[in-house]
Amino acid sequence: MNRAHNFNAGPSILPLSVLEQAQKELLDFKGTGMSVMEMSHRSKEFEAVIGEAEADLRTLMGIPENYKVLFLQGGATLQFAMIPMNFRPAGASADYVVTGTWSKGALKEAKKLGESKVVYTGEADNFNRVPKQSELTLDPNAAYLYYTSNETIHGVEFTGEPTPPANVPLICDTSSDFISRPVDVSKYGMIYAGAQKNAGPSGVVVAAIREDLLNRIPANLPAMLDYNIQVAGGSMHNTPPTFSIYMVGLVFKWALGLGGLTEVQRRNEEKANVVYSAIDSSGGFYKGHATPESRSKMNITFRLPNEDLENQFASEAKKLNMIGLKGHRSVGGMRASVYNALPLESAKFLAEFMAEFQRKNG
Ligand SMILES: *Cc1c(COP(=O)(O)O)cnc(C)c1O
């Protein structure tokens, strides 16, 4: 077996021990004679799977009692529309912090459905940083303040959360830095993540929603788009993505087993530092896209002196089993995604390759 040094941005690397457990349980999950994929979502065995996944996430993130946890479908992208449909009453406006492709995408959906204000945009600088609190022009009457804690494509990440005006709920897309560090969930009206960056396979979104927000939801939303119906159905209004829920549950247990999010964060910072040091010690051969104080610990975006070298870098890296380093076309250059499950050895292997590549081509 030759596991890749997997720097994919999403879907992305999963912990080896999680994959091995899923493999072990694939033909016979806990004596049922079938895999989780093959059983009824109404069975007591699956009820236990989803129940444990929720309980473990509550422990891992310290989710308070007055929050509902949901497992939803349609990806993070469907949340871009569901959030305004559910939480922005008719005639009200919502505030958006625009720091990259994903928050811009969320804004675009919200605008189709009603009034939305841009309280900051980093577009003029091709989204190379996140704003300071003082740069936000916030509406005290906004239905909510929306932001993206980590921009997967541009590689910029908030270190703390923006502070909304009193009584304005904060809503966060944490898809690509989900369970990567401790978060104070009580500061949020809603926090959600598509699983496939840091927590499992694609097909499921994990969300925590403060209960009082559920009172705002208009009547007569289509059932699948109505958080109240999802809550009432225990995330099983229809058939949920059972295998994806099982997998995120295994990842939550893995993170708890490491010692929780403080330890996960320590590991992530160590890995990110290894790669950023390779950039910073290159004398300008490698140039980070993000300004140093906004650097993402999850998606490290950088450029080489020209595109030919960038293509050569990606193809030589691939020959050494380093996969997924080509950046998104909107930023260009390279992107190393160093999510929770990436081993430190892979980050070190990349850093050594970067130094060697520069020696040969610099
Ligand atoms: C990947 C990503 C999305 C989109 O996720 P889908 O599951 O493909 O809809 C949204 N937000 C962020 C921050 C992402 O990284």
C-alpha cells in the first residue's frame, strides 16, 4: 500500500485509522451482517450511529444545550440559500463579510432572495487578507452577520470571530477549518460545515443552530429547506446520507481520541508552520498569497516566479506522490491543504521538496 501525500482541497485526506475502521466494519457492522450503507436509517443500529455522532460532536466542540445539531444535504452551497430563506425575514437585510470565493458565493445566493449588504470586501486585493473589526460597517438592524472563517481557495482565515452588533446573530461557514481548533460556539447563531474538507466524505453538512433562531423561520418553506422540519425529523425527514454520517462520527471519535481540539490545533499549527517556514526562508522564490496575519492554517496558497515553474513544481511533486498541490485557477500558483488528517511527515516532505526544487531552479 502506498498512501499519497494528499494535499487535496476537498474531498480530502481522512485519518488512516478511520479508513481502517470503516474497512473492518464494511462487511459486518457490529454483528448486523451488513455495512452501514446497507441498513435502514430507521434501524436502532443507525439511530445509535447518528446519536453518537451528535453526542461526540457536542463534546468535541462544547456545543451548548440550547443548540440543535443537524446533518443536512445539498452541501455547504445549499446553506448559502437556506440561511437567508430561514433567518432573514421578509423586508429585512443581512450583512455579509466577503473575504473570498466562498463568502462571495454565499452573498450571491442571498442577493437573489432579498436584501444583503457587503460590510467588507477584499476583492480589490484578490482576497489576500481578512478584515479587522474596525473595517466592518455593520448594520445594527441586520437579520444576521455572515462570514466564512476560512477561505479555502484564497487561503485566508480569521483567528477570532467578528463581533456583530447586539442582538444580531453571527452565522459562520466553517467548512474548511471545521474541528481544526477550539471554537466558542456560544458566540454563534449558527455555525456549519460541509464535511468533505476536514471531517469526512462529501454528502453531509454538519450544523449547530441556536434554538431561538428557529422561531424566525417562515411557514411554508419547502420541507427539505426548512430547518424546523429538519430538527423535528432528527435530520431524517428523508433518507439521510447514512454512510457519510457514520464516517464523520468516526472522525469525531478520532479527534476526541487525540485529546480534543486543543491538540488538533497544536498539530495543525505545527504542520502549517513547517510549510510557511519553507515559503518565508526562500528569499522570495516562493511568495505567499495571504498577508502573514491572515494566513490560513488549512490551505496554504503560494506562487513561484512564473507559471512554467509552477507547472513543473506540480508535476515533479506528483511524481513523488504529493497530490493536489495545483492552486485554484482564480488565485493561480500552488495550494497545499494541510487539513486535520494530514500527517506531519507529509508537511515535512513538502517543505523539503520545496527547498530542493528551489536549489535546482532558483
Ligand atoms: C468547499 C466549500 C464550500 C462548498 O461546499 P459544497 O459542499 O461543495 O457545497 C463552501 N464553503 C467553503 C468554505 C468551502 O470550502
